[in-house]
Amino acid sequence: MEVGFLGLGIMGKAMAANLLRHGFRVTVWNRTLSKCEELVAMGATVGETPAAVVAKCKYTIAMLSDPSAALSVVFDKDGVLEQIGEGKGYVDMSTVDAATSCKISEAVKQKGGAFVEAPVSGSKKPAEDGQLVILAAGDKALYDDMVPAFDVLGKRSFFLGEIGNGAKMKLVVNMIMGSMMNAFSEGLCLADKSGLSPQTLLDVLDLGAVANPMFKMKGPSMLQGSYNPAFPLKHQQKDMRLALSLGDETAVAMPVAAAANEAFKKARSLGLGDLDFSAVHEVLKGAGGSA
Amino acid sequence: MEVGFLGLGIMGKAMAANLLRHGFRVTVWNRTLSKCEELVAMGATVGETPAAVVAKCKYTIAMLSDPSAALSVVFDKDGVLEQIGEGKGYVDMSTVDAATSCKISEAVKQKGGAFVEAPVSGSKKPAEDGQLVILAAGDKALYDDMVPAFDVLGKRSFFLGEIGNGAKMKLVVNMIMGSMMNAFSEGLCLADKSGLSPQTLLDVLDLGAVANPMFKMKGPSMLQGSYNPAFPLKHQQKDMRLALSLGDETAVAMPVAAAANEAFKKARSLGLGDLDFSAVHEVLKGAGGSA
Amino acid sequence: MEVGFLGLGIMGKAMAANLLRHGFRVTVWNRTLSKCEELVAMGATVGETPAAVVAKCKYTIAMLSDPSAALSVVFDKDGVLEQIGEGKGYVDMSTVDAATSCKISEAVKQKGGAFVEAPVSGSKKPAEDGQLVILAAGDKALYDDMVPAFDVLGKRSFFLGEIGNGAKMKLVVNMIMGSMMNAFSEGLCLADKSGLSPQTLLDVLDLGAVANPMFKMKGPSMLQGSYNPAFPLKHQQKDMRLALSLGDETAVAMPVAAAANEAFKKARSLGLGDLDFSAVHEVLKGAGGSA
Amino acid sequence: MEVGFLGLGIMGKAMAANLLRHGFRVTVWNRTLSKCEELVAMGATVGETPAAVVAKCKYTIAMLSDPSAALSVVFDKDGVLEQIGEGKGYVDMSTVDAATSCKISEAVKQKGGAFVEAPVSGSKKPAEDGQLVILAAGDKALYDDMVPAFDVLGKRSFFLGEIGNGAKMKLVVNMIMGSMMNAFSEGLCLADKSGLSPQTLLDVLDLGAVANPMFKMKGPSMLQGSYNPAFPLKHQQKDMRLALSLGDETAVAMPVAAAANEAFKKARSLGLGDLDFSAVHEVLKGAGGSA
């Protein structure tokens, strides 16, 4: 199977390499073309522009850094739109908001092309290991065609229906994650102030019904007051806000998420927005806390 | 090693059997003595009364159904107190409140004996498999002596310091669990009302950073509106209340737990107290919901 | 002093009549011109179009039903913009969102005119009695010129600075009001379920430090489960949401408002959005409550 | 009408003086007897002990500083219990918890006497002006007999049913007050951070539907960060906790009160417990706030 691949950042490079390793013929493009060399050494062909890649390949995947890059690759001169059309498919795996995704979808469909949004859950390591979780939505036929590629890139892919549902699913998952982080932090503080060892609490939690990778990974650094940003708090709070907005539209009351959101806002007001979202622990610890 | 074992309910029988299988000499007692037969077949000796067991064994473990049974076995005629004393240890593994535990501890220590409270996390299956988690507190020397037995009964034991800390640790864990259940339910409702499949949300959650046994186990039955009581909602709400009280004593603000507690109270007011604690989902779904 | 007056609905007619009674010369316009007759009988002159009114008067006040009417009167053919310019002032007292207000402000200023937004607090009766509270913002010199008119229309006027601040002040006030309504409802429910008479609670509250017109007015009807919409719940919830958004922009944590907002959302999900905002009481009472 | 009066602190002296001014014959007692002189000058008689006062008077009122003084006057040597009996009534107007009140009630009734608890709302000034609000409960016949005295002491008295209801009614009122204080503080913070003048917000609030004495009295000092303790924050938080407990017993969900309670707890954790309850504003302002 032949695919185009636009964007060779940390994620994109790992993903394109995986496709090559599994026998896909891949035509790559990157804004800085020198980044293509490593993949050429693995057997990739280079396309001069996004348009050139789309011209050559029936299917093109993009993995770009943010919404503005995602739009630029499609709408700019020599962009995807110039060559997309009947019989061709475009799959954007970047993490973008629903509005950006809809805009690209409309434009591609107007040219007669097919579009799938497919944001992923997972970062560098899962990308290298082909262990991403892929949240796809849009054109079902194109999704079906892409399954062989998705099987290489991820441990699991989901087709979620209409455009925007990929972004929504991420919001719901991140909302649950943000509330859990607060519950976890409250528990660590309560243990500490009640004369229990927070470290022992981590050990007990890890053996029980609520054991999960996040507690295991974040707990020890939270106890040290170390919040190296894997997922910045301000982004987590933005996702809480967007999830609560989604609940507002559909009249779903979410009092726990609302309380968690206020704690994240408090953290932002204390200047913790650029730290990891686990830094909400500083808010809950309060003055002079040691948990 | 020789131990006494008081109480052969579902949990106690499985635990005593495990000790026998691992070469411990075990003297058992149960209020209904006929329940001892199965263990006698496995090599156990029978004690006529709790006092007789303590008289015979240096160490005695109890696993009783509730605080009143735990008190009765110690303070009644022919009870533990009549024979406990210097050089003997008593280990209560029943789930009781801190006050009950303290009362037993005081009485045993006054007689010169040593006491450890050791409530467990885990039910029938983990008890049979020797996979309990043991939250011990009290006399450290006695705890150390008991480690060989705890190694047989559980996958892990913790020594948590002074009497009462076992109960407190369970409260903290259950508080986190209760908040997580609310976050989970809110997410299921939001997915459903936003046009996403709640079943797919379960699948996505199970592949990510917050995957945990509780979501995996409770999610499918919650989507069916089925709440067979593994842990009754009224007990979960009581634990939330006690954890919030503990936070009140120590001035720890826990807004997410407080919001979750109010949802559990709402569930109680709707008559759901005897169902599983996951029935809080009915409150969050609201009228006519289908998630 | 001569003023133009656009919009003779319930509020506008009462306000224009007050100006006439206090010796102002008033030129009125209304989409349905027949509504002008009553004011002509009191001494008013009629303008054929908004543009005609502005052409004739140095100052023109508008009191329109909603944002779309407010925009139409300014931007449509024969609208305010055709005649506004240097030396003329336009004062919009309608309740509109900040975006609408900014749009009108920009357009008027570009023509060389001065603009003041001046939403009011108070409805029909205060309008008739000249007892409105006026929340003005925009051009300070124009505000100063308008003080004699504001003194007739309201018991108090405030100049709040830049355009948009009038709308923001209303949001803050309504947010406090919404939280108080929830606190009040929770108290009524607690009294009822605790064996106290909710009616007596109303009496006690009315004699104490938190006595306020809203409790006095809404309490008796809430106890009867009667929620005739003076201020629809869906509008109250919208204002809570907008106030929380404002707090999100400025990183102000507002946990009580957030909890209140979720209760209003719950009420919407139960189909109570078109009732009075005091209908949130139905949510808090829960199933089978009688308070 | 003849009454005994035990306790001549700030409140008690003002109340006894009011009774004398309205023609009651009053026999007074105070632990420090010299405090009786002022009232003797107004026509009071002195009783040597609580027992002596009860022996002389058909009705005895007590106004003591705290639960321990209230218990001491009844149960100690020469206390109320020694002379109370058939045909005599005892009215405790001190602010005590329900348990203290029940204990006194039981003891008085066992001797054949009648008992009314009658905590008041209002402090020194209302006591002097006969403007207290009296929350009475217990023996209805005794309450009826006391109405002439209550009419002199308060602007209004309520009979609330069984013993304990007076204390409960105060909890409900204080819970509403505590939630309102949080809503108020959140509004002041939001105004400040949104570029609105908090002082103007106070003025606007005072002209509207939620205007109340507490906002008027506390607002200006809160803006100055001045929290002279009229009602200490730790007592307000205790009342929130007790009200939430009452709601727990009766399964009333109170999410707004719960959120407010957590803010008060946070304030306690920051060492603000001895300041006025309006000091919760410091929590909501957060670091570096100026509202």
C-alpha cells in the first residue's frame, strides 16, 4: 500500500518509519526537507510539496504540530487542496480543535476528496512502538481503507462517526483524567495531614481496584513537588472548560468536573499554568503543606 | 509456626485454609462449631472457645463479620481477654471502625498482650488466592512476628503505625474511589448526550493512562443500569463522610470529594442506598437519560 | 433639555413619559408608530424614523427589546448611523451582550458621534417610578451630559468605564443572585427534612442579617412549587455560564458559583428552563420532597 | 409578672434591664454578685444562688456565656435542679448545642419542671433595644406563659416544636449565611479581576433584589482586608459542618453549602480561623489579589 505522509516531527517521523518497516511505500514531505533524509535511508521517497505528495498518492496522512500548521498545509500555495479530488483521501492525525477539523473537512469534500480526522492518544514512545490509540471520524469508506495503516500505527483504532467526534472523545477522556487527578491529590493531602505516609498510599492504591498508570507515574513526582510538564496545566484546564461547555450545550450537570475545574483555575491564578497538570496538587496542599 | 484463628466465615475459612496449605499449625474456632469440620479435614485443631484458642497459641488471628462480633469475641465470657497476656499476640483482621479497634487494643494491652489491627482490602477471591492487601497498625514487634502469616494471606502487607491508621488508610482509598466513580459517571453521561458511544468511551479509557480495574468492571453494568451491590452505596457515602470529617479535623479542603459526597447523598435520597455505589450514575444521568 | 427616544415598549414608554413629566422635550419613535399617540398626548413630538430623530436631537436614547432590534435601529436604512456625527450622542439602554454593544459603539464613533451603553436593573414598576439602577459605560462626557435624564429615569446611575463594563457588572450581580438562590433553596430543603417549618425559616431569615427582597418575594411561591417566570431559569444559567467564563479568562476560581451553575444545568436537563430561576428548588428538593 | 434571671453578662444585663423597665419584678443572680448592683438600682431583687432564685420565682430565665456555664448553673450545688419542680418553668436563652439543651431538658422534666430552650439571634444592641429574634422550643405551655417576657426582649419570638429545633434553626440560617458570604466574595473577586470597581459592585448590590444587611456591613471591611471577628470563621465553619451533617442524616444534598464549607476549611488551613468569617475572602482572592 502506498501512502503520503506530511509532517516529520517527533511523532510523524516515528509513525512514518513504522509504516516503512511494515512494507508500506511512503512518500514523505516536511517543511524542513532535510528531516526527510533519515526516512529516505529507510526507503521513503520525497515529495517536493504537499500538493506533489497528494498528486502522487491515493492516500495522504498528516501529523502536524498545531491547528495553524494543519491549516497551512491544506490551504497554502502548493497545499493539499490543489491536488485533492475524486478518488483521493486525506487523513489528518494532528490534534486540532473541532472547528479546524470541520474547516479542512469542508474544503476537501468540496474538491471531491474524502477526509478523516484521526487524533491520537499517546506520545513519542507509543508512536515508536505502534501503540497509539486512534480516534477517527469522518468518511467511513476512507477509514476502512486506512485500517491496514492504522493497525501498524496504533494498538487500536476507533471510528466515532461524524467529524468533530474525535475531538469530543478526547475532551471526555481528559475531563475524567482531570477530575481523577484532583481526587488523587486530595487523597495524598488527606493522608499526609492525617499522619499516614503518602508514599504508602501510593503503594496501597497501586494494588487495588483503582490502580492506574497515571497514579503510578505522577504520584512519586507529586510527592516531591516536581511538575515537569508532560501535559501543561493550562491545556488540561482548557479541556475541562471545553468539556463543561459541551455539557452546558447538552444540559449535563457535572459537579465533580466543575469543582476540579475551579481547582485548576486556582492553580492558573497562582502562576502554575505552564507546569504539568499534576501541579494542581500545590493548590490542594495549601500553605506549608508537605504532601 | 502455630496460630489460632477465630471466625470461619467466607473470608476466614479461605484464610485459615491458606495457612494450613502453607504448613502452619492452626487451631480454629467458630461460633457455629460445625463450620470447623472442613478445616479439621485439612489438618486443623479445634478450640472450644476464643479463650481456649488464645491459651493454646502464642498468636491468634480474628476475622469477624462486624464490630459487634469483634467486640463480643474479646470481651464476652470465654473471650480472648481471659487468656491474653505477656508474650501473646492478638491480630484482628476484621473491618471495624477506629473506636472499636482502640477499645480492643486498650483492653489487650492492659492485660500485657500485644495487639495489631489489620483490615484487608479484597474479598472472597483474593482471600482464597492469598492476594489480599493487609493494612496493619499497632504493635510493631507483633507485626514483624506475623509477617510469615501475612505473606501467605496477602500479596502485600503494610505497617502503618499507630492503631486507627489501618481504618484511616481505607477511608482515604475509598474517598478517592468514590470521587473517581463520579468522574467516570459524569464522563459516561457527557459522552452519551454528546452523541458518542458510551461503550466506545469504555474501550478508549481502558487503553489509556487512567485505565483501572474499577472502570473495567463497573462500566458495562452501569451502562445497563444494573447495580448489583458489591459495595453498597450507603457504605460508600458513609466512608466519604468520614473521610471529609477527617479532613475537617486536619483542615484539608477537598472540594472534589465534597461534590462527590453530595451526589452520593442525592442517590440515598432517591432510595438507591442499598444498591452498588455505582448507582450514583442514576443521579448523574438524570431524568430520561440513557447512558 | 431635548432628547430623542427610540422604542416605546413597556419599559420605553414608561421612561419617555417620566422625561416628559419632568419637563424634557422628547421626540419619540417606535416601529409601530401608533404606540406614540399616548406620549403625544403628554406633549411629545413624533419622529418618522430613527434617522429623523437623531437629525433633530443632540441626544438620543434607545430602549429596545433585544440585540437584534438594537442593531436594526442603528444599522438599517433610515437608522441612527445616517445622522449621527460630531456633537451628537447616542445612549443605548437596552439589555444587550458586550459584542452587540461594541459593534454599535464602533460604528457611532467612526461617524464622529459619542456613545454610552446604559443597561438598567429593574423592570416595569421601577421604570414607571423612575427607580431604575443605570449601569452606564463608554463616553464619559456624554454620560455627564445625560445625568439630568438619568436622574429622572433612575434612583441611581453608575459610570463604569469602558464599553462592555455595563454588561459585565450585570453578570457579576446575577452570578451572586444565582448562588444565593441555591443557598436559599438548600436551606429550605434542609429545614423541611429536619422537621422545621420552611415557612418559619422564611420568617426568621426576614428578621436577620441576610434578609433581602429576593428571599421575601420568591420564598412563599417556592414553598408552593410555583415558578411563574419573572427571570427564566435558562437565562439565569446563561448568565452563570458567562460569569464563569469571565472568571476563566481572568483565572478567578469560583467554586460556589460553579456548584450553583451545575444545579441550574440539572434543572434545564429536567425541562425547567422556561420557568422562573427559583425552579432550581425542584432539583434540590429531589424526588418526593415537600419543601 | 415575676421572673428570675440568671447571668448578667453583656446580653443578660441588657435583657434583665428591659424586663424591669417594662414593669416585670425581677430577681437576679450572677456568679460575681457585684454585677447585680446596677440592676438593683433599677429595682431588681438579688437571689443568693440559682436555687434561691428558682425557689422564689415561678419562671426563671438564664442567659449564660457557653454550654459549660449553662450546665454548671443547673447541675452544680445550689443549682437550678435543687428547687425546680411541678409548677415551675426554666427558660435557657444561652446559645448551646442540642446535646447540652437535651441534657438540661431531661433533668428539669424529671424533677417535674417545664423547660424551654430559647437561643436568640442578635447581639448587644438588639438586646438593649428589645429587638432580639427568639428561637424557642420545648414545653409549649411554658412558652405561652413566657410570651409577655419574650415580647419585651425581642421583636419576634418563634415556637419551633421539640427541644433541639432552636439549635437546628440557627444552623440552617448560618448555613445560608455562610454560602452567601462565599457567593459575595466570589463576586467581589470577579469584579476586581474583570476591571470593575468592587466598591461600585457594593453600591449596585445595595440597590437591588439581593441587598441585605450583611453585604452592607461586611463589604467595605472585606475590601480593606479587615476581618475584626464579629463571628469567628472557625465557628462559621463548625456550623457549616453541623448543617451538612444534619443534611447527611436526612439525605439532603447541598452542593453549594458543601463547596462553601471547603472554602472555609481552606481558610482555617491558612490560619484564618480566629478572624471574622468574612476572611474567607482571603482564600478566594488568592495570591496577590487586591479585591
